[in-house]
Amino acid sequence: MFDDIVKGIREYVSDRFMSPLGASLTVSWCLWNYKALLIVLSGESAIRKIHLLHLIYQDNAYSAVHLAAGPLATAAFYILAFPYPSNWVYSYSLRRSKEALDLKREIDDQTVLTHEESRALRKQFEEMDLEHTSATLRLNSRIDALKEQLKQAVDERDGALKQLNDVRVTVADPVTDEEHDGVQEIVLSKLQWRVIDALGRRGNQVPISTLASLLELGEAAVWVLLGDLEEMDLVNREYHDYETDIPDHAGLTDDGLRLFMSNL
């Protein structure tokens, strides 16, 4: 408890004396009353110190000036008037420093390099140019390699798409079309025929997730394939969950089943 009180008083006094007014007033008072400070800090006895202090401040006018008026006037001058000449001197010093720096730069710009310095500078430029050229060649080689890899990837993709989409399997539908008086032919891609084959071998109401696993495709891709086959009247997509309105099963129509049986 006592330590907290002492700490609080110390912080309060420190804050007051660290302010511009407190610090300037303290320094000013010490300068005006240096004789009293010398007496207090001397090795004389206490009675001797009191006697000497009484001799110094026995004059009321002297005491008023040195103890109050003088320190206050000096502190006020330091706080209010001193910053103006101080700022002017600081600004003048900065201007002179800037002028000196500009003069140094001007002289450095006009200074002619010696033969050794110019040769060292030229060598440095040549090394930088060589390093830049090497980096450019490395980047160009890397770009060419990446372009070649991209071309190979595009060729592989085009080949895969060609095998996937362009290769067709032609199967004959044994059902005779009376209107056209002939045999109707249906052209299916390999993926579409794999869907027909998978549905034919597993019967009706095959889950789309099962087809996706068998064909190693995503369910969205299987759904698109089933839609194309449904337009050909070969497949029926069935809705078991009518709330979501999303087909989750598929099966062959009669035409699709005859097509599957005719190609076994």
C-alpha cells in the first residue's frame, strides 16, 4: 500500500517536471539560485547552511527576484520566445546542408572518370549485358520447351476427342419402317453403345451412379448421354424422386432392347 502511494507520487512529480513548463522552470530556478544550491550541497553543518542561506536571501527584493520573478521570466522566454530564433537557425542550417549536398552532386557529375574507373565501369556494364543475354536465352529456351509441351498436349487432346466423338459404330435396327419401306440404321458413338450394352446386361431401372461407375464417367456426362439416347427412343430416364425432378434411373425401351439383342 505504501509502495503504491510512493510510486504514484513519483509518477505525478515526474510527469509535471518532464513537461516543457516544469523542466524549463526547474532549470531556470537552479540557474538563478546556484549559490543556494552550492550551500545545500556543501559539507557544512545544517546550522551553518541555514545561516548562509539567510545571509543570501536577507534582502526581500533580491529574494523575490531570484526565487520567483527571475525563474518565471526566464522560463517564459525559453518557452515562448526561444523557439523563433531556434527554428530560424535550424532552417538556416538545413538550407546550408542542402546547398552543400547539391554542390557536391554537381561536382561529382562534372568530375571526369579516370582511365581505370572508366574501364572498370565498362567491364561492369559488359558483365551485366552478358548476364542479361544469358537470362534471355534461358527464358527463350524455356518458352520453346513449354510451347512444344503445349502442342503435344493439344495433339493428345485432339486425338482423344477424335477417338471419343468421331469414331462411330453403325448397327442395324431389325424393325422395318413401313413408311420408308426399308431397314432403319442408327449411328451410335462408342460411348453411347457402351451405355446401351450396360443397360441391356443389367436390365431396367439401372441407377445412374452405377452407370457412371461402369463407364468411368461423371454422373453429369452419363446424364447427357442418356438424354441423347432418349431422343433416339432407345432409353427411358426414370424419376424415382419426383420432388427433386432429377432422373436417377434409366432403362432400355423396346427399340433399345431389340437393338441390344440384335448385336449380341
